[in-house]
Amino acid sequence: MAECFKNYINGKWVDSSTLETFENINPSDIEEVLGIFPCSENEDIDKAVHAAKDALVNWKSITPPERGCIISEAARILASRKNELAEIISLENGKTVSGGLGEVQSGIDMATFIAGEGRRMYGRTTHSGLKKRFAMTKRYPIGVIGVILPFNFPMALACWRVFPALICGNTVVLKSEENSPETTVLLTQILEEAGLPKGVLNLVHGLGHEVGEALTLHPDVSMVTFTGSSATGKLIARNCVSRHAKVSLELGGKNAVLVMEDADLDIAADSVVCGAFSVSGQRCTATGRVIVHKDVYDEFLEKLINMTSSQKIGPANDDTCVVTPLINKKQLDSVLGYIERAKKEGANIILGGEQLKGEVFDKGYYVAPTIINNVTPDMEIAREEVFGPVLSVLKANSYEEACQIHNTSPYGLSASLFTKDVNRSFSFFDDIEAGVCYINAPTFGSEPHMPFGGVKQSGQGHREVGWAATETYSEVKTLYVDYSSRIQNVQFVNEK
């Protein structure tokens, strides 16, 4: 019988106020129920937020290095339970165990890095415009942070948000994603074991349109951080802005690889296949487009088809599989809908394009790795995020045209250029509209010590992780000390 889970509020595991539940389903075997989780509502969010608000007074008085010690201990526990955590991620998320191991390692790396930021939360000192006046800045916590997670990286992205929020002295209400809630339970248990005081982290389960909305509208939540679709991000931003709360949004992407005439086509094709089809394209940085120079278009397309055709498709418990199941039927229907509409717009399906059925495929929701050409930049399939194993191929007459095609997308998260021209490589960083840029590598995310985020509809402006994380999760105060022993009444040009 599947285990029944609870919310975690003020240091205790408690039932939701509704007593209603939902099932956590294994996407590799949709008949397997992994756990029973509470359907929470406004009352549960209210309890969690009040617990976080009450805990804030003491937590923010603890020094950042002391907070870092707790996060360092969490990193140690994460490492000691790495295999167990990876297996749970694989079961509920649908990625392989090796993929789960990589995700846990990302969480460990984030904890290790951000713990050290407790001793590097630098302000600035400068000269005042007045004599005998000391001017400086110092960082302070924002308050209660609401964290709303996606299903695809439940451990890594929880660590990317929770640890920076905590090191800055904030308290947290964490809303799990309903397709991968157990991972957040395990992270919460680890932080509890690491010595995090009660009320500093609270975990609430439930459906996004109920619990998520309640969290974004709560008057005592000072900031909401969210990863997910641009459409949902707009709703969250509207809710927060209406009550003057801060937001940090990591949203959609239509990430592209540009392949130039001088590129190593084997490496380029291998990188595109990896970027487009691993985890069935359910990554915010997945490669959704490849823009190929006309001189190598046919040769590259042949390599791309051959490499894609050799990808092994199957369940997450087979670590040799590259393409694993989609998370649920809703996502399956969405992906197939994009493919059908691409056909109607005149695009050509040259590989895949259908749901896979029979034997192991009947236990989950699988779409064959799909390559589409005869695509123009104005088509939906070239502009919108599919979040599935679907790759659009476009042709460009030059590097300049390839950049222009790339920049027509409303998104700008991750982009990559394959070339041997060093001048073109550095020009790419200036020419392309994306928050993360690669040369001769897939469109992946960032390492935990480097900022991550996008431009345009891929984000709201803040950057996650790296040194940017403490900037996102803290407020700057400007501080003056006047030691002149008199009133200095000088009017500055910029005085407000």
C-alpha cells in the first residue's frame, strides 16, 4: 500500500485542513501509486506562512556563517543519501537513476557553495559627499519567501531556491509540484536533521491553481520564486505586483543551437540530440530549435537523423535509456497537439511525430523523438516551448541570419553556437538574446556557482544561484554614520 504523506508546518508533520488527497504516479508505470499526498487549501498556506513569519525574528538574528553551518550539514547528509534520493527522483520524475544522481549532486554543489556565501555576503563602503561621514551598504533578509517548484528538477531547483533564501536570513514556505512531491519531503527531512529551527522551512502539498495561488496572494509573503511556464509566471507576477511583493521568475525557453559551416558536425549533431531528447525534452534549457548554415544543412540533417534514430527509449529504471516517458497524459496531449499543428502550418515531420505504443510503452506516455523541418521562424513550432522530445530544424544563409532567426523568438534562456571561428564565437555573446550562452556545447543550464536565468519571456530579470543568488534573496540597506559632531545640511542634486 502506498505511503501517506503530510504537510510540514512549524516543525511538525500535519494533515491538511481538507483531509482530501491526490496520488503521486510513477510515469514509467502509470498503474503504480508511489504515495498519497494532501490536497491543501488557503488555511494550510495561512498556517505555514504564519509559522514562517514567527520564525523569521530568530532566524534572521543568527549570523550568516552560522546559517551556513546548517546548510553545510545538509550537504553532508545529501551526499550520504545520494543513491536513495536519486532512486526516488527517478521513480516519481521519470528520469533515469543516473540523471537523478546528477540532480542530487547539483543540490550538494549548491549547498556547498551557498554555505560559503555566508562569509561573503559583502556590502560596499564608499566616500560620502560630506566630511566626517561614513557611507556603506549591508544586506538584510526580505522576509517570508514562497517557493513554487516544477516537476522536472524537484531536488536541484528546490536547493537552488531554498538554500540561498535561507543563507540570506529569510524563512520559506515551499510548495511541492504535484507530480514530484516526495523529493521535497526528503529535502525537508534532511534540513530538519541538519538542525534547521522549526518554522524556518515549511512544506505544503497540493494543486497549483489552489495552493500556488493562495501562496502568491498571501499578504505576509514578501517574495515568490517560481520556475514554470511563462503563462503561469504572468499570473504569479500579477498577484505579487498587486500587493507590492517581489518576484523571481524562471520561465519558458525555445533554446536554439546555431550550426555554422565550419563546425565539427559530429560533435554538433551529438550535442543537439543530447540537448533535445534527454529526459524527453522536459528541461527548461532543452534544445527546441537548431538553425543550420545552408552549406552544411543536408549533411548535418543526415547525421542528426541517424543519431536520433539510435536513441534508446524506455522507462526510467533502465539506465541505458536516453528518452524516458513524459510526466503525464496532459503533457502527452500537449506535445502531440504541437506536432499536429506544425503539420497543418506546412512543416514536415521527417522523424517520429507519434505516440509510442505496445509492451513497455503502454505503461507510460512516450512520444518518439521527433525532428521537424520545412519550418519558418513565424510558425508556432519555431516560437513556442513544447516541453517534449520535439526539435525544429531551420536553415540560415549566414551567421547574421542565424542570429536574426534566433532572436525572433519571444524567449531567451539558453543558446549555443558551433563554430571554429574565435571572432564569431565572441561576437555571438553580444549578438544573441539569451541569458546563458555556450560555444560548442549543448544548451544546458548553469553550474551552481554561476548565475542562471533568461531574458525576454524566459525570465523576470533576477538571476538564480551563483553570487547572484544572495542579491536576489536579500535587500540592500544604505547606511550612514556621521562623526562630525554637528548637523551638516548640504543639499545634494539627487536628493529626494
